[in-house]
Amino acid sequence: MALATFQGPVRSLNGFYSNGPGCIINLPDNTNTITLDVPTYAGRVIRTNDATLVITLPTLDASANPVQSGPGSDPNNPNNMGVSFTFALQTAATTWKVITAASQYLLGSALVFDASGVTSGFPANGTSIRSVNLNGTTTGGVAGSYVTFTALNSTQWLVSGVVIGSGTIATPFATS
């Protein structure tokens, strides 16, 4: 099926599901840096094997959908509120990072736990935190870790994740 646009609520009495090879995106190994875009990456699981990857989220766009060019008549409307990006790490991170555009922040939390089951939760305050930094040890990022980012408003991404670490657990959140 081609790209379809709906205006108004969509209801299913038996659910929706995604499956098939297009639902998982494999980022190329040794990419080092990548800037995501909504059509290619949103709503999919993004699998990474690059231990030193820096990922930049797309710029948030909460522009209004004017009636004359609303989503029903303009499927290319730039508003990206509600889109999500989920990352699954298959290789232990060493300097793995997801960062927002300038003046855009992370709101939410991440759980970091070590192999012995010690778990710590860390908050992202939505006003100064701009990145998730995983190092494969104290801030997490062992294979099997995952983090999701959802466009919340014009200045904030909602972040949630469960990452596996080791040693003395520390926050994966930073201001840059």
C-alpha cells in the first residue's frame, strides 16, 4: 500500500500491527554521525551496531495545520508532533549519543541497571537536558539497551529507555 493520509480519528476494532522488513531499520556500521528524518526513520525500530555513533534527532516542528492545507489535503505538512524513534543497541556502546537540535530538550526518564540487578532511575528535566550518552559501562549501553524519543511539543522530546550498564551506575543524560 502506498503512503496514505487520514484526517480525523481512525478506529480499528481488531488492532493495528506493523511487520515486515521495513519495520526495522539497520543503521550502517561505522557511520559515526547521522541526522534522522521523519519519513525514513519514524515509527520503526532503529537497530545500531556502531559503538561510537552520534545521532541527531530532527528539528521539532509544531506548526499548525491550517484548514486549507490540513493533513487531508497536504500529506507533506511539516508538523512532526507525535513521531517516535526507538533505538535498539546490538553492540556495546563506547561513545554512543543521541542529541536534540539547539533549544530543544529531553523530558522523561531512563532506567539504568547492571548485571547484578542494581537499578537506578534518572530524570531528564525538559529544560536543560539535550542528549543521551551511553558508554557501555556506567551510563549504560550494553547490547540489549533501548531508548525511545517522541516529539512532544515545539521544544521537548519525551524520552524513555532501559539501558544496561556496569560499575557504579550514572545518569545517561547531559546538557550537550
